[in-house]
Amino acid sequence: MKNILLHPKHKRKIAEDLGVSKQTVDMSLNYVFNSFNAKKIRLKAKVLLLQEASEIHDESFINL
């Protein structure tokens, strides 16, 4: 089963930004819902994850 794993802080932000409940966000990320709002929630999650990934600097991996 596919789902999108997201930190609770991001779930809260999506819920606030889109004016939906946290449960709606959870169910949309688990592909229970496939409405227009669910697709917006998943897109917003992708944007937040890409933004967070871009903040990781390659120098932090030099000592591995």
C-alpha cells in the first residue's frame, strides 16, 4: 500500500494552510481520499519534503 510519510509539523502546516482537518491530511497522504483537495494535500507534502531536502548541505555528509 502506498502512502506518504510526513512529520506531524508538516501535517499541521498543511491542515492550517488548506483549511482542512489533520485527519483529512492523514487520510489523503494514505490515499484513502482521491479528491481535488487530497491531490492538493499530496502536492503540498511533496513541496514541503523537497524544500526540506534542499536545506541539507552536502558538507554534513563528509565525515561519514
